[in-house]
Amino acid sequence: MKQHNRKRNWLSSVICLVLISVLLLLPTGFENAGAGRLESEERVPARIVSTDDSTIKDTGLVRSGEQNCQVLLLGGSHKGETHRAGNLLNGSLEQDKVFRPGETALALVSLDEETVASVSLIDHYRISGEILLLLAFFALLILFAGWTGLRAMLSFILSVLSIWKVLVPLCLNGANPILVGALMAATLTVLIISLVFGFNKITLAACVGAISGLIVTAALGIFSTNAFHIHGAVMSFSESLLYSGFERLNLTQIFMASIFIGASGAMMDLSVDIAAAVNEVVAKRPDLSRFEAMMSGMRVGRAAMGTMTTTLLLAYSGSYIALLMVFMAQGTPMINVFNYKYVASEIIHTLVGSFGLVAAAPLTAAASGLLLAKGEHGAALPQAAAKE
């Protein structure tokens, strides 16, 4: 039986690898966006050789002017050449950056046929560090969890590619974000849980609970967004999207989709924990009835929900600490704070996601008891491939 379970785990891993390969080759349809402009431009890393800050003006917290730099191009058709590069400061702490000799920047090289017309500095070059951080994460994951860690890495890559190659292009092309988001979240739930357990009854039980919670979250998210009169423009950069030629997009529907997509991971995690716990209990107690197995799952779910809801709160509110500090520093009345659409949108994210968790836990426990226990006097199913 253990060998059979391993085969099912390998099958799910192979399916995931095939899907990753397909997604890597799948065109988004936006590869040629801005092609005419990009033909005369190169974006390459450049090392800062020297800087001239004499034209920068400091006015309190605001810095304006232009920083002149000498840079060594580290890539592109003019690799190894040294050029003057401008770094324009607009008086925005959020957007401005100041370079120092020895640092690496991302440079925009404008070409005039075969020669360099101008070089401007976009930002600090961070890609190398991001890749190293990602590789370190994958290495630690595999070192700690072995084959399960490798499958978790595959699920991570599959999720990223699904969002970038499927969800984003379809939404840009006018597809219904709620429908596309729900189908993608449900599909990823099935695939990711099957990577942990293989294709068996544990996976079925966990998927029933997670997808049920997803349905509850989607329905309640749609209702709450309309009831609270929240417009999708509360999302960062959403208005920029409209002004980029996509004014036909329904930002509110995109916001609704973001609610259940953001909560789907927590529901998946909770459902996997409950299904795995019930499977373990049933394997140790073959005489356990379906009702007793359900109650065991319920108790596990209660314990997990206490921390999961707080996890959602911290995850969503963490990015708004500065906004909360502004409210307190300015003495904004609490009645105003809770009426701001930015705060209301985060309340929707947190509470609706928590509703989904509360729905997913008992449904997963019920499905696990029915599928994994044989009844009052029957023998339990052989232990399936639980988390390694």
C-alpha cells in the first residue's frame, strides 16, 4: 500500500511538472506591449563609479534636483562601457533613490541606432539578491522536509505561474475576475493538496472542505463589497491600470476576487491539517466510528482556527501600519477611521476570510470522518500518504 501511495504522489508531481512546463511556454498575449519603445531601449545592471550631488537641494525631508553619476554598464550591447547617467529626484520619499559609489543600479539605456543616446537610473538593482533569497528558501525547504519540501516548491512555482500566466492576462482581456479567480483557486487547491497526499480520500476530504470555504468566502465577499459600497480603486495602482488603456476593467470585481484568492491559502492549510489529523487518528483506532472521527476533526479545527484568524488579521493589517500611525498621530476619530473605505476594505478581507475558515473547518471534519472511517465496527482504511 505504501508503494501504491508513493506512485500516486509521483503522479501528482508529474502532473504538476507538466503544468509548470506548459505555463512557462504559454504566451500571455502581452509580450509585445510597448514593443516599438523597447526596441530602442535596454535595461541592464550598472555599477556606480562616482556621483555628483552638487545639484541636489535638501528642503527638510524633501530632496529635489538631479544626481549625476558615472556608471559602468554590466550588460547589454554596450557592456563594459562607462557613461554619464542621470538620477532625477522628484521630492518623493516613496519614489526617489540616491546612489553611492560601488552600488549596482538598474539602468535604462536609450539607443540611437548603434550608439548610446542617454542613460538614466531606474532604481537599485535587486534581482540578484531576490534570486539568492528564493534559492535559499527552496534549499531550506528541501533540506527540512525532503520530498514533501520538493513538492511544496513545485506548488509554489505553479501558483506563481498560474497567477502571472493565467489570472492576470485573462483579467486584462476582460474575463470575469470572480469566475476566473474562483476556478483558478479551486484548481490550485486540488493540485496542491494532491501534491501533499497524492490522489486519495484524504485529498478528497481536504478539497471538499477547502473549496466549500472558498465558496462561502466568495459569496460573502461579493455581498460585503456591495453592502459596504467599496470600489475596487482602493487597491494600489488600480487607477493607473485604468489610465493605461484598460478603462473597461471592472476594478470592483477584481477586488472581490482578491478577497477569496487571498484567503484560499489559509483555508487550504486548515483543511490539510484537519484531514491529516483525522487520517492519523483513524489509522491508530480502526474501530473509530464516523461520528467520533468527525468530532476529532472538529477539535483539531477549533484549535487551528484560533490562530488562523489572527494570522489573516496580521497578514492583511501589516501593510497598513503607517496608515494606522497617521490616524493616531492626527487624532482621527475612530468613527472616521472605521468609515474610511481603505479600512473597511481590510475589514472585509479579514472577516470574510475568517468566515471562510469557520466554514471550512467543520466541513473538512465531516468529509474526513465520512471518507476515512469505516463505521462503528469496520476497519479503518490503510494509512494514506500523510505529510512526510
